[in-house]
Amino acid sequence: MTSSAPLPSPAAASDRRRWFALAIVMTAAFMDLVDVTIVNIAIPGIERDTGASFSSIQWIVAGYALAFAAGLITGGRLGDIYGRKRLFLVGIGGFTLASALCGFAANPEMLVASRFLQGATAALMVPQVLSIVHATFPAHERGKVFGLFGAIVGLGAVSGPLLGALLTEWNIAGLEWRPIFLINLPVGILGLVLGSKFITESKSPRALRLDLVGVVLVTLGMLMLIYPLTRGRELGWPLWGYLSMAGSVLVFLVLVLFERAKAGRDGSPLIELSLFRVRSFAAGIAVQLTFGIGLGIFFLVWTLYMQLGLGWSALRAGLTGVPFSVSVSVAAGLSVQKLVPRFGRKVLQAGALLMAAGLLLYIWESNHYGMGITSWQTALPLVVMGVGMGLIVAPLADAVLSEVPKEHAGSASGLFNSVQQMGNALGLGLVSVVFYGAIGDRLTPQQVGPAFANAFEQSLWWVAGVLLLIFVVMFALPARPKQHVEGAADDEPSATEAAAQEPVLTH
């Protein structure tokens, strides 16, 4: 008599499927997070290999952030309407294709265009991650899942610069910087194949209509503001640049008027203007935008200073950033679990002051040690800055979104994430003013290093000023954020949970 192993129960098979689905969407999120930090470290190599101008370098970074910011809210709504699995697969497929185009870019213009496409497809992919988790896991298991996602965020922040440095240094098959994009191909193809098999399709029964006019107005306004900032210095600050920046204000005014009318007409604007009547939300959006500007400036000029100014290798620059990344991760965990429940808003304000103190210490060290500065000497200011940033990024979403009405949780979280990316893109545009504007033209090889060091120090003064402004604005945040959005439906994320899908990092 033969015996056969019992077949797995449908419940067990379903349980395996959802954990496979979680691994797939987490891998896709990790791929996006690594792309946040991996590009900066390869910028000097891209500049040498392609002959890219300063403005092209800025657009290679800012193009992703701008496209990502403009498409985040619409990407989420498309998933609600047409299916989250479908949009996730479209997004990861498009992201993989865009990564291939970046990796095989023949010139700076193609690379910039491919980065825009990469950001736009990431905006289709990333918003579906949280929605798929909510559709797949019951409420009592989501805490464990969000904890896992937090670990992925920390790993992505730490591994991005190191992975970028290693891939650039190894010069695989003579491809130099290109593997930082090409590494996404096998991961993306595997995610596409497995995602189509294991992810369960879901849609929202209350999907809102699309606001494509709002998306166009937001994108147009940002382009009219950022393009002249980026190209102005190289072109001698022409009159059309000033007119374009002034015109962007009018475009944003038209956006406000249109969104107000659309809210009254069909209740589905891209931007829910009534949210700004919530004091903590309005202040938090100002903090998020300003914080994004500061981070956009710092991360790009830091990379240029280390590699083009000090002449460090990509690997050395990547390793130099490890104390910063580790400090951010450790402080973020402590701030949410231990500090914010006891001290509330003061934790975020302490973070802003610590970041400013770390920047001032970095300025002193750069000036004191000059071109002989070492990675070990930068560790202390980077740890101070990292602790400060960790105290801000983790609890900020809760502080900003805890008083938002439950019916607007999705709109609030989408706007919260988009504004940080827009600030990031604006900060990258301002690099032309605060960094390149301090570097003279036609430098001799002996002048390059000191000129970059001086421009770096001046840029850090700007970022420190931004952080002091953030410290003041934070007084408008609630002293102790609520722990949860009251009465949120079980099948929908709270505003705070929804905001957790996209950490505050620079693209």
C-alpha cells in the first residue's frame, strides 16, 4: 500500500502566494530606493564619459525627481481605477526599459530623457506597493509588514552609494558607470514574471477620476521654474529665464483656481485644497518642501566636492557616506519608538538643529583641513547630520498627517510625498546658483580643488539656513501627533501609513 503526501491546503497556498507577492513588491521598492542614491556617486564618471555639461548633470538627477513627483498621485489613482497589479506590472516593466535606455545612452540628452522616463514609470510602480500590501494582508499583520518595509528603506539608503561605487570602480566589461542602471534589468524582468504569477489583482470600489489637467499644470509650473535655474548660469541669465520663472507663479495660481473648481465639480482634484486649512498639514508641507530643497542641494554638491574637488574615487566617496547612512537608520528607529512618544515635536526640532550643527562642523573642517581632509575627519559631522536627519524623516509624516480627516488620507499622503520630490528637484536646480555660481570660469587644474571646496562650504551655509527656517516652521506642528487617524477604514491606509511608502531621500 503506497502513501502519498497530503496536498497543501488552499489557505496555506494562499499564504505562500501573498508572501511571494510581498517579496516582489518590496524588491521593486528597493530597486527604486537604490536608484535614489546610486546615481549621485557615478556623476563624475558620467561627466567624463559623455562630456555632459553642468546643467545636463543636474537634469540627470532632477529629471527623475520631477517626473516622479508629478506622477505619484496620478499613478496611485490609475491603480485604483484599472487595477493595482496591472499598474505595478506596467510600472516595473517601464522602469526596466527606462533603465536599459539609461544604461545604453549614447549622449547626455538621451540619458536625461531616459531619466525622465524612469521617474515617470517609478511613479506608476511605487504607489501600488502599499495598495497591494493593504489588499493582500489583514490589518493585524500590517504592522509586521511595515516594520519589514522600514528595514528595506534603511538597507536601500546604506547600500545605494556603496553599490554605485563598487559598480563604477569595477568597470564591468569596460562599461564604466553604465552598470548602475543595467543592474535593474535582471531584477525588473524577474519581478515582472513573478509579479504576474503571484500578485492578486485589486481595485478600489471608490476610485476617483483622473486630473490630468492638474498634472500638466504642476509639471509645467515646475519646468518653467527649474529649467531657467539650471541653464541660467551657462546662458548668462537671459531675460527669458526671468520671465519663465515669473510665469511659473501664474501657472501655479491657475492650478489653484482650477483645482478649486474641480473640487466643486466632481470632488476629485489632484490637490485637495481644503487640507491646507489644517494648520499642522500646511506647516508640514512647508517643512517637507523646504527640507527637500536642502537635501537636493546637499547631496549633489557633496558628491561633486568629494570626487571632482578632492579627487577621491567613487569607492572612497561611497565609503565616506556610510557613517551618515547608518546614523540616519539608527536615529530613525529610536525617534519613532522611544523619543517622539515622550517628547513629541521637540524631537523633530532637535533634528533640524543637529543637522545644522553637523553642517557647520563640516564647514569648519573643510576650511581647516583644506584639500588634505580625510574620510575619517568627516565622520563626526556626518554622524551628527545623520542623527539629525533620522530624527526628522521617520516621525515627520505622523506629525504632518495625524490631524488630516480620514476621507482625505490618500490625497494628503500623495501630496506629502510629491512635495518632497518637487523640493528635491528645485534644490537640484538651485545648485547652479549656490554651487556653480561660486566657481569661476576657465579654472586651471590647480584652481579646481580649492574652488570646489569653497563652493561646497558656501552651499552648506545655504543648507544650514534652510534647516534653521525649518526649525521655526516646526512650531506650527502639533506638540504630540495623534497615533492614528481616527476611524480609518480597514481596507484603506491611514495618511501616515500611505506616506511611509516613499522615504525622504534624494533622487
